[in-house]
Amino acid sequence: MAEEIKPGSMIDGFRVLEKVHEGSMAILFRVSRDDIDLPMVMKIPKLAFGNHPACYVGFEVEQMILEKLSGPHTPRFIAKSNQEATPYIVMEFVDGTSLSEVLRRTPLAVEEIRTLGSALASALHTLHRQDVVHLDIKPGNAMFRTNGEVVIIDFGLAHHGKLPDLVEEAFHKPVGTGAYISPEQVLGARYDPRSDIFALGVILYQLATGRLPFGAPTHWRGFRQRLYRYPVPPRAIQENIPEWLQEIILHCLEVRWQDRYVTAAEVAFDLLHPEQVPISERGKRLGGMPVFARLRRWFDALQLQPPPMPALASPAIRAPHILVAIDTEHEHEALAQAMRNTVRYAMAAETHCRISCLTVLEPSIFTEEDEGRELANSLYTQRLIALHHWAHPLGLSPDKLRFHVLEAGDPAAALVDYANRHQADLIVMGARGHSALRRFLGSVSSHVVAEAPCSVTVVRTENSVDSFGRKR
């Protein structure tokens, strides 16, 4: 039992060092082992008589899920027990700052909210891409490494799309932390990533205002209000909150999951690029809902249904991020049309995809002189207009499109870096003409194909004789 373990105890070759945390469901000890050079922590559930049954169910869930996760945004799994006497999980010890500590300083400056929020959103997206919904996202379960990366911890209530849902089998009522639980969790749905996006919205609201948008209910009536209650607009609490930030926060907190962001990656993108956030009524809102509107929302809540269960062994929802790299300086209409057709095919296969149109501008033209800066601004604007012109025939709504002019001397490196930072799923780019210099140095497209973190489609026309590549 956890209560009997003391510093100096040996468990399966792990030496217990000291207790680092004791919660209501588990105790954490620092441990070491001679053959593992990594700071580690051992998590042992509280199984004494009278403890909540969720202690062991949550422990089993975390044992199953943590072992299957990878990447810098979750603790590295080390070992688990194979005996009933002392069940445990050993994982990487994350030496960092909890988001709970940051909340003591709220409300935060807008730039800090952008930094923290985008890091958390990116970590969530990485988790969702591994077919896991956390379902207990809150400040205490988000740790920041010294390099700013977010590590999400405590998977005891999580849902994995390819594993049995022990929590759902054991508890036939909403489980989670009252302040952060989503409307669909109240209805019993535990499989939609947009539940985590709702919790992310609650955290962003806290960071911006210092308050919880819905309080912290602990009973069914309070949970039920989540199906129709809307929060006080953040700008009504803090006047310095910009419209774009309120737009993002309230977009995350929509009652209907269909009205929220589709992926956490979209939230991260908008936080990093606020100038491209389309402002709707959400962002401009200052007052509360009229009485009639509140009554209508209450009535709609009576008919609210949970989102449909995803197909077995498939991600709950996809919203691929497609980067379209456009050479606005040498663009030909035939190639432009072929690239647009490629984007249309990709969009037809993925209903929720979003498009980022990019071009690269050489930085060497910039100088410190006023005339140089004026020229740089003019060229930047021209390229931006060209991107809008290129995308216009696609007929997409503003919320589906983003436009960026990257300043870089190495276009291929700039595109690969952008794809990495914004978690792209596909890069579409055009093949350009043949030249002796390009044969010698290699094309931008071939470099992108070789180094990109995602699929790359290089589009060519009859007159294109450059390399064609596709990376899967």
C-alpha cells in the first residue's frame, strides 16, 4: 500500500527517494534506478478502505493510456507494476511550473496569454492526434518545462479511441472537474476532442479575467446549466482585452460543440496570428444575453444531443491544416489553376480542413533607411494581395483561410519551419521551370519534400520539368 512505502524502500529495482505529492487518489514518490539516467516519479493509487472507487479505475486508465503516448507533451512512460500487491506507474518527473501557479498572477497581459495559450493548445492537438481526449484539462494538469513546452499530466479520466473506456463503464454520470467540464460531458459523451477545447477556453478566460466563466459547480443542477448558460464577455470584465482575444475565448466556449473550433491547432494558430482572426458578434459582445435569448437557449438545451460516436478505431474528428506555398513572383495561371484543383480535391476529402496560403520574401532587400523600409512594406503588401488574389477562385469563407508572407533567405527552410510550428498535415506547392543552376543547387520543392514533417504534393503542368515528389 502507498501509506506503507517510505524513503529507502525498494520496489522492483526502483529506490524510493521522497514523497513529492499526495492527492485524494494517489501518492507520488521520486524514485531512481541504477540503469536509468532520468528523473522519475512513481505514482501509487490510494486503495485503502473508504477511498473513492475512481482511485483504482483512474489508475488503470492511466496505466493503459500513458504507455501508448509519445512526444514532448506527455511524461515519458518508464514502467508499470505486474503485481497486485503494489500497483504503480513510473514516469518521467517533469521539473517545471504548473499553470496553477501562473493563475495567481491573473489577469495576465495579452502577450503572455498568447504565449501560454498557444503552447497549451499545441500540446492538446498533439494529444488528440494520438486518438486521446484528456477530459480533465485544468491548470493543475498542465506543466511548463523550462523551454516553454507544455506537458499534460494525469490521464485518469481520459478516453483512448482504441482502448476500452473503463471510466464510462464504471460511472454512469459526468466525471471531471466542475469548472472545466464541457456540455457534452454533462450529456455523457466522452469521446470528442472539442471537450478539451472547451476546457482550454475556460483556462484562457481565467488567464484574461482572473475569473472562472461558469463558477465551480459540484452538483447536477450546476452541471446542467452548462447546457445553456453563457459567460459574461471577458471585455465586460477587463476593458483592455482586444476583440480578437474575446473572439477566440468565446469560440472555444460555445455550448454547441459544432460551433467551437474543430481542432486545438486552430486555437494555437489564431493566438499566434491575431491579426487574421475574423471578428464576429462574439468578439464585439459586451453585455449579457437578452431575456428572450436566454429562454430560447434554455429550451434548446432540453433537446441538446451529444455528438455522434466516431467510427471504431478512427480519430474522433479531423481538420487537416493544408499549407499552399505560392511563388507570387513567378506564378503562371496554368500552374495556379492546377494547384487550386489539388487544394479542391484535398478539401473534398476532408470537410473541416483549413488553408494557409504562404509566400516567401527575400530579406536582403530590407535596409534601415526610410526609403528601404518603404520599399519593403510595399513589396510585402503586394505579395499579400497576390495571395488573396490566388485564393479568391476557391470561394472559401474567411474563417477557412489564412495568408502569410514569410521573410527568409532560404524558402525551403522557411516552409519546413512553418509546417513544423503550425502542425501542417499537407503542403501543396508548384514545380517550376528547368535551369542549370536549379539542377546544381536542387529545387525548393525537393528540399521541402525531403525535410517536411508531413505529406507534400508538388503540382506540375505540361511545361513544368522540375522534380516531382510526394512524401508519405
